Amino acid sequence: IKRGVPRSEMFITTKVPGESFGYESITKKVPQMLKELDLDYLDLVLMHAPRKLGPGLLWSLKFPGESDEFSSQSCKNQVQCRKETWQGLSEAREKGLVRNVGVSNFKINHLQEIEALNLAPIAVNQIQYHPWAPEWLKETIEYCHQKKIAVTGYFSLGGAQTKDKAMEQQALNDIAKVHNRRTAQILLRWSLQKNVSIIPGTGKPPHMKENLATYGFELTDEQMKTIDGMSSLPISDDFFFFDI
């Protein structure tokens, strides 16, 4: 903004961590984020995950009969915390502090829980997505498409831990040669043709240009099927997914 770029040309997104879940917490958190960013409104605010990530979650998963990781917060449990947070975000949207509200790492049951509140519509579900995604994740994305919930994929290139191995997959390299593109561009294009938006991050101008060039070609149906079939390869076992 200080460099002269109009605010209307920016789309600013941020996430709310589990520590800020709950009605009282979120109603304080949104104004705090606006103040820290020196903004009048946010374009999109996401609930980071359906659970609070950390040691408390691991304990809750190991001993499900006991209180969960939200027990020390005013909302007391995961279900109530999600509901109260969505209520607070919906009110922030009504006041114009937030233009859109969404979620991240939510499965179908979590989405339905929010939808049942009949508050603000779920604008986006940001979720891990690439050719090695498990079946339940694919079903979640299909559900989002059916419900007109936009899907943004992260780890489109495999993520920091598995990117190098993903780039070595022969089928991807063969398709990249046909199009005279980099293997990374093939993975990004595959996501786009699955109607999943992409958010590749890079600080290198050449890679930025290559990422934008992903919109300049198209994979054939046969090539898409080839990449779809890679979900059964051993590399699939190298990924961690938020199946919580």
C-alpha cells in the first residue's frame, strides 16, 4: 500500500489458530489482526484447522474419552469452539471487518457442522492437495465443489519434505517433456484442471514467471488420468494428512 498499490488490487488472507477459537477470543482477535496489519478490512479469514494443533491434540487422540485440547478455553470443547468461532467470524463479516470467511483442513463432517449453523457461507476450504492425496481427501474436495465452496490446495508440489521425490517421478517428467515445461508446472496445472486453486510460494522472479505460465497450457485427458493413477505409488506413504 505504501508503494502505491491500491488496496482494491490486493487480496489479503490470514488464519485464526486454535488458541483464538471461541466467541470471546475471536471477537477480540479480528480487530487485533486489523490493527497489526494496519487495515480496515480483511479479504479472507480462515479457521486454521478443526482442532488445536499441538501436544494437547496428540493427547486427546490417544485418550479420546477424556477432555479434549480445548478444555482450558472458555468454549471448553472442539465442537463448541468451532461453532462459537464461526459465529464470531460471521458477525465480523456482517460488520464489514472481513469480506469472506473460510476454513482450512476441514473434512466433510466439520463442514456440515458449520453449514448447520446457517450463518455466513463457507467461502473456502484450504486443504492439502496433490496426486497422492488419499480417498477421503478427494471426497472432501468433491463435496466442496458440490456445495460451491472454493478449494485452495497447499503442498501442490508435494511439500518441503517430499517435493524432491515428487519431482523425480518419471511419469511427471515424461509429461513435462511433451509440453516443454518444468515438472513443477505439470503438478500445478493438474491441480488447476481439478478446479483447485494453487498458492505456490517463491521469492525468485524466474519461478514466479513459471508459476504464472501454468495458465498458458493444458494437459490432455490421457495425461490427467496418468497423473491421477500416481496415487497408488509408494510415494503416497511419505505424506502426512490432517485426518482428525
